[in-house]
Amino acid sequence: MSDKTNPGNFFEDFKLKQQLRHATPRTITTGDVALYTALYGSRFPLQSADTLSRSIGLKAAPVDDLLAFHVIFGKTVPEISLNAVANLGYAQCRWFAPVYPGDTLHTVSGVIGLKENSNKKTGVVYVRSQGYKNGNDLVLDYVRWVMVKKRDENAVIAEEHVPPLADVLTPAQLRVPEGTDFGKYDWVLAGSPHGWEDYAVGEKIDHVDGMTIEEAEHMLATRLYQNTAKVHFDQYRQGQEKLGRRLIYGGHVISLARCLSFNGLGNAAFVVGINGGRHVNPTLAGNTIYAWSEVLDKGEVEGRTDVGLLRIRTVATKDRPATDFPDKDAGGKYPDSVVLDLDYWVAMPRRPVRTTNTSLLS
């Protein structure tokens, strides 16, 4: 048998502190942006219009933050999750710079944790990945953990470690794109009148709309990111697994939830950090995704009064509208209808402070 093909790493192939430099760099084009919009229907204003982005100091409309995330993530799949059972979660994810059409992205990763499962058939791999544009300009830094099959159930895992991960990123750790001035933000053309000061901690928002996942759309999206994980592509093999179907890439659900959240969070201009995220139930083609959000916290951006930070928790459901805010119970168990629980920070413009002239009229 030829040894020229890549079978992917199995759990026993990973070692703590292992460094991985991922192939193939990817240049982002306006075609990628158009296809992303066609797949998810994103309407966030700065990512939609060069004119609006330039008016606040950006050089053009940046690529959607999650499109950049998916491409950077996709680079890691051949070495990390080609033999995955499922991607389990994310933490400590921070964006450092916007990406524009024409930028070339590449990714490097390090193995920071390993934990074999009790069934001896699988294990969980923890990796920290960093995405760069145009050489050494850091775009994204994040941790994820993924359940990976073992090639040999009897293989002995020499060293295990579950890394400690902070629950929440602080506002001081987050970056709003440099050079922006939201004092020039066009609230009318943005399509939503609500700014940072209009949201209260504890407020819940039903995003109302739903979007059904089509098999062809998911396949197109996963190929767009060059995500080659077998669980998304090979129906013949997945037909022999428990669910009998290809799994929808978790990032596809994240993008759907983010785009649905426009109805209620329309001025959430940038995703600047992900505190944590879990895919708590599988999603399949034919499921209709709904979403609701809760404002968990608000933060200031040091030295700026034109923009603030909102910590948002978005919960996505399948085949169940979010009117009654479906959620986990007191014991932490999620209903089968909940598929995503994502805790993240967004940057949102603040309205200009209006001063009142109190001088006496003569």
C-alpha cells in the first residue's frame, strides 16, 4: 500500500508540547466573502459596505470575523481532527487584527493537553492555534479540544494533562481594531438604532428568525474552509456510525447563530473574543436553527468613549423556536433541542454624549 496519502493523526500519535505548522496558506478573496454571505445571510453593516467601514477609519469592509476563524480553523484539520469524533469546545479565543480580501492566512498549533477516555477507543486533544496574515501579523489565538479516535485501543498514552483554562477573558485582554472612530458611525444605514448603552446585563433577546440547514449548503461551507474532517464528508462511513448521518460542522452552526443574532444585536460590529463554547448536541442537515442571547456583562474600552464591549451568551436550538429561551436545567443538562452554547465578547458603538448648554440667554 502506498504511504503517500495522509491518514491523519490518531489520538496516540499526539504528544504534549508537540508543534504543528499547518499547510496550505490561503489567500482570502471577495469571492469567499460573497459566498459566506450567500451561505449565512450576514447583514452586519461594516462587513457589508466599504463606504461604512471607511467612514469609521478602516481601509475597507473587513472579512467577517467568523469567516477568518473558519479558514484559520480549517488549516488545522488534517493534522488535528481528520479522525475526530466531534469538536467539543473552544476557549480563550481572541482576535487581534481584521482580515481583508487579499490577505493570506496560515496557522500554527501546539498540543497543550491530552486525556484518554475511559472506553480506550478515543481521547481528547487540547490545542492552542494561532492564525497569522501576510507572514507574521497575528489575527487570531484560540484553544479548542476535540475527541479523536484511537488507531489501536491497546496503545498506551505516555503522558496526559488537562490544561487549566480561564473561564472569561477580561476587557483589558480584548482588542478593538486600531484606527477606528465610531463617533462617525452612521446609525441609520447600520439598520439598527440600539447602541452599547441600550443593553442591560441580564437582558434576554429572542432573535425570532430561523434558518434550515441544507445538506448542499453545509457541504459547500465546509469545503470553503478546506475543512477535511471525515465526519462531515463521508456518508458511506458515517452511515455505519450511531447517528447514520454526516455531522454538521459546529462552526457552521456558530455562523448561523451569529447571523441570526443581527435581529436584536445589529450593531455588534466585531466579535473580539470567545470565552467558551460547546456543541452540546449534534446537528444534521434538515434541522432548522433558531437562537436567543443573554447579555452577561458590559465592559469599557480603555481610553475610548465611542465603543464599548458586551459579553453575550448565544444559545442555538434545532427545530425549536427560542421564544421561551430553551436552556440547560439546574443540573447542567441540556434539552436535545439545544445544539450550541457560546459565550463571547462583541464590540459595539456607543452613542455620542450630548452636552446641554446651561448658559443663561440674554
